[in-house]
Amino acid sequence: LKVWDLDSGEVNHTLRGHLGWVCCCAVTLDGFRVISSSRDGFLKVWDLDSGEVNHTLRGHLGWVCCCAVTLDGFRVISSSRDGFLKVWDLD
């Protein structure tokens, strides 16, 4: 997953940590975090300033197809090939 500076066109960070393809990502409304979902079955919460993983969200039994952040920025909703939607607290 790459984080780009839109003004300069340069890469700020390359976020490494998933063991499978990254399928989706969602940025919190405040712009401080990005959540990625992957075929490895995990979601990761990244700090956009440092490029470090804050949390790894575990609980799906299949690859995680998609994720979205609620407008209040407190939760992430994920969907998986295991047939479940999950709601995660970010704090």
C-alpha cells in the first residue's frame, strides 16, 4: 500500500505488513489513519504520519474484500468471503 503526496506526486510511505493482496483501503475523515483489508484475512489500521501499524484486526475466516469507515471515525465495517460483515471499534 503506498501513501502519495498529491502536491508533489512523491511517495510518502510504503505500508508493508499484509501477507496477501490488499483488496481495499479507507481513510478516516480526519486524515490521520488508513484501514486496509487483505486476502490474508486481516485488516490493519495505519498511522498516515508515521507509516506504522497501530492495530491488526483479526476475526474473519476468509479474505477481507472491503472496508469502510463510519463518518464519525469511530468504527470500521468489513466484509469477507466468510459471509460475514463485522463492525470494529477504532479506539
